[in-house]
Amino acid sequence: MGILTNKLILIIGIALIVCSIIAAIIYIFIIKIRKVKLNAQFDAEYGQEDIKHNDKDRKE
């Protein structure tokens, strides 16, 4: 009975690790999608900003 319990604990632990990794991957994709949408909204509201152009203006 002890071996069955140890195997069961091992399998449950591995399953939890796999579920956590899958959840982390999904979370990362959601964050990236939100970032793209937010950047698009910023571009629509404030206009697209050319970073290199602004750096040249600051140096002169």
C-alpha cells in the first residue's frame, strides 16, 4: 500500500507541475496580446512616436 501511495503522490505532483507550466504559458500569451492591443491604442490616441527622431532632436 505504501508504494501505491508514493506513486500516486508522484503522479499528482507531476500533474500539478505540468498544469502550472501550461497556465504560465497561457498567462504569458495573454500578457503579450494585451501589450499589443495597448500599444495600438496608444498609437491611435497619441500618434506613432519615432524614437530615433526624438533622440536626434534631443542631441541637437
